[in-house]
Amino acid sequence: MRVTIYEVGPRDGLQNEDVVVPVEVKREFIGRLAAAGLTTIEATSFVHPKWVPQLADAAELLDGLPRVPGVRYPVLVPNERGLDRALEHGVTEIAIFGSATETFARRNLNRSLDSQFEMFEPVVARALEHGLRVRAYVSMCFADPWEGTVAPAQVVRVGRRLLDLGCYELSLGDTIGIGTPAHVTALLDEFQSEGVGPERLAVHFHDTYGQALANTLTALRMGVTTVDASTGGIGGCPYAQSATGNLATEDLVWMLDGLGIETGVDVRSLTATSLWLAGRLGRPSPSRVVQALAKEI
């Protein structure tokens, strides 16, 4: 078995940092991730800098980013203007982000739950016309801070509409990290019952309650083979204050190595990168594996 790690550190990991990280540091970060063996690295987002100032340098970052053969560098785009900028800068793969709940759709996208698809449809259609691959994120798949528990059927309705637009993969996000293995099982079962198998799904867990690895293992046992993670466990969501750090890539790789599952990622090289980045961010990594291996590096 082989698992694809969809590395989100340069985008989802850094977007919530209060102090702007220099573009040179971001480029080196991405280069180090590729050198450690990661083959899918979400580089940045073409969101308006008013909303996410940390990513205002997206164009500059991409224009000076050395591309490693065999490594994909998708970017997040919020709308058609974001797609225009992505196309201008040679992007070949994008991701869009939707919400499973009404309140988060209004807070994060300034759209209703249903009208968000009116924004996504032309983005996906144009991207496919230009030969781009399109991934879709769904946030708040288990609960959100305003509406509470989210029914699996509601998540599936949103997810199916995104897949029907032409997205090749759906990343299911536990944005506030409240999910447990039972929640993961129920959601994946609901997708399966509606004809969406694990080969079309990825998982994106936050570790707020320490459940990210357990939830990931549950998803793997149910057939999911793409897992989102952030090197060093950095990250959060600017529009959900209770969203803490992402699943740390090092913690994920350590578990997968122990299970004999291939990733192609060198956990010690990745740990060295997290230690280097922690020095630039001015705080230690929350990753337990980074903390354990730091004594050896």
C-alpha cells in the first residue's frame, strides 16, 4: 500500500501566522519539502491579500519557485479572479474550498450554502478547459462552532455537487478538530452509500482534541489513500478561531512507516525542515515526532 501525502504547510500552515514570512523563506521551505520526498505541495493561494495578508506574495513566490520534476505544486483559488492570476503564473493544478454548513459559507465565502456553487461552477469549468486539475476542499465536515454537529448526509450533498462539477478529488476537512473515528466511519460510509468511493476522497484533520492520527488510521482502513498534512503541525483557519494546528506530516509519516506503508518521505529530513522553520517562526513545532527526533538531529 502507498499513501499520497498532500502537504499543505506552505499554504494552510503559514496562512494564520501573524508575522509575514519572507518570500525567500517560503521558497526555501517548499524546496526543503520536495527534497524530503514530498511530491504534492500546496504552494500558496490567490486569495485577496486583504483577507489573508500572509499570502499576498503568491505571484512573486511562484514566479521564482524552482520546480522539481515529478512534484506537483497546486494552489488554492477562491474565485475566477484567483483563477485568472493562477493561469497568468503557470499553475497547472488548483484547489477550491467549500463549506458543509450555512454559517461557515457566509463567514468564509460571503455566500449561502447553495450559492457557493454559483461561484465554483465557472472556476472549475474554465480550469478544466485550460487543462488544469481541480481539487475541492469541504470544511466543517463533522461540526462547526455555530451550528454544532453536521449530519453526514449534508456533507455528502455538498461533496457530490463539487465532484459533479468536475473536481477529481474531495478533501474532507475536520476544521475544528472535533471528529473521532466513529464520526469518520459514519461519514465515509455515507459517501460509499451514495456511490462515492474512497478513491475520490482525501482527509484533512486538525489535532485540536488529539484525534488526528486515530482519525487518519480509520480513514486508511476504509480505503482512503490521500491524506493532507502540514509539516511541523503548523496551521489553522483564519475564519474559525477554534481551529488549531493541522496533523503534523512528521507524525503521519512516523505512523505510516511503522505500518509498512510507503510514502517516499524521509521523516528525519522533514524533521530537520521543521526545526529550521521553527527558528524562522520563533516558536517550537507542536509535532511530537519533531520534538522526539530533535535530540538526534
